[in-house]
Amino acid sequence: MALDKLNNKDLNQNFKVKGVWWIPSKEDKQEIAGELIYENGHITLELFGSFEEDIFI
């Protein structure tokens, strides 16, 4: 689980964590694989797929 991988990280080091991600407020949880990247004070989430288009409406 990605959360377990994040527990050993701090913001003084760069890291990458692969995991399964979703939008918590969405009733039908759609999971998408991706990688959370923390480098030099910037956070990026790269998803290997996409959520439904209407999820942001």
C-alpha cells in the first residue's frame, strides 16, 4: 500500500512512491495506478491512466 511506503519518508529527501490512487469524495471509487514524486520541494502525481471526464464537473 502506498501509505505504508510514505510513512518512512520526510520532506528533507526526494522520493518516488508507486501506488494506487483515487479521489476520496467520489462515491464509486475509481482506482488508478500512478507514482507520487517529491523533488526539491515540488510534488507531482503521475497517473498511468485517467479518471472519467465528468469527475471534475
